[in-house]
Amino acid sequence: MARSSDSPRSANAREQARKMQQEQERKQKLTSVLLRVGVVVVALAVVVGLTLFVLNRDDSGAAPSEGPAPAAANEQGGIVLTSSTELAEGDELGQIDASNVEDPESELPPGVAEREAGEVPHIIIYSDAYCIHCANFEAEHSAQMDEWLEEGLITLEYRSVSYLGSSTNYPARAANAFACMAEESPESYSGYVAQVTANRVNNDEMSNDQLTELASETFDADLGECIEDGTYRAFASYTTRHAQAAGIEGTPSVYVDEVSWADSERPFRELVEEHIEEYQSES
């Protein structure tokens, strides 16, 4: 006997199939909505990320390898103070090329040497403006170093490097700002380096506007164009490359004549005063 297509069992099967189809369509719609929402969220995140990057970026891109050096710079990219407001003459570097730096042959960094009789002790500081230990060093010792400079008891050389990573290339920007100050207002170089470096103790990196504002308000120096244009960014790379070639692994790396402060395992002031006493005994 043939069975009717409208039997209870057949009707129940059709109802189950209808419900399954509705559930599948619901899931497909939900998946489609979630995918669209996900795409929108990712797109917004990318836009926000790029916006924040642009707003917070003070660097114009990769630093050039070739460019001018400040007049007071020496072959190692150092700038030497003979008093707290005076810089020694540089080596007339003119245009430099950071990609053309050769490794030194000496074991000690070039310029690190035993003091000659009758000469005042010479201090060399490799420093990175983003280095908290450099900030602590400046906060603790900058005033004393200025006193020694004013009394004619030392000469002091800064080699400002960009070793540490920063989303805005802060160490290189700060090193550029230091070179700008050495060129535009050398009498303020020591104070500016000390304040910018020590700033890291309680604050994060400074923007170009903040570097410019500090120079203007505290030292009456107009560095705006030099800082914003990155005039000495290649020079910052040049100094950094020389430091790396000389085997400088971290900052601050400090030398008093031929003696590494880190290797001496003595307080910095005590080490310098010993060299000063030796100098004074020869006078």
C-alpha cells in the first residue's frame, strides 16, 4: 500500500529540515556581521596607530650618512670644553661621511691617552641622551665638572652618541641639538647638554619643540631651524660610528686621561681629583 506524503513522520522531517536551514542561515548572517565588524576594527586600529605615530614622530626618517660637522668637532665627533663657556677649536671636518669610518688601530679609544706633564687632566664622556645612567651621571657631577672647568683644572670632551632605541630617534635628535648649540651658541653648550641629558631622570624623551624651547627660554639661543631640519643628524651618526669602532659598548663610558672610570672601580670625583693633584704637583 502506498504511503501518503503528508504522513505525520514526513511532516515532522520537513519541519526539522526547515529549522536546520533557518539555524544555518542565522549562523551565516552572524558570521558575516562579525567579519565586517572585525575588518572595521582592524582598519580603525591601523588608522589610529598611524595617526599616533605621525603625531609623536619628531624624526624625518633615516639619518643621512653625509652632512656638515659643527666647527668645534674633532675627528672622533667629540666637542671639547676648555671652560664652562668656551669650546676648543675643532679639526675643521667640514663635510663628514658616517659610512666611511674606519676601525682604529689602538686598543684605547682615539684621544684616550696618558696625561702629558704640565697638561690638565682630560675627561672624555661617551653619552646618550636617552640613557638613564647618563642622566644620573650628569645630575650628580655636572656642577662639579663646571667648577673644575672654571678653575682651569680639567678639559672636558663630550662624544654624544645614539645607541638606544627610540620611536622618535630621540638620542640622534638630541645629539643633533647639542651640535646645533655648539655651533650657534657655544657658551651655552655645557649647560644645555647637562640639562637635556639630566632631564631623562624624571621625564621621557623630549620633542623637537621642547629641545628648541629649552634652548630659547633657558639659554636665549635660537636653534629651531637647526633642530627641525636635523642639520647635524649625519654628524650624530658619524660620532656614533666612531664610538662603535672604538669598542664602546654602553653609556656613559667615561675616561679620565687613560683610565676608564668603570675599570677603576672608584668614585668619579675621587678619580678626577687624584689626577688633578698629580697635575698640581708638577706646577
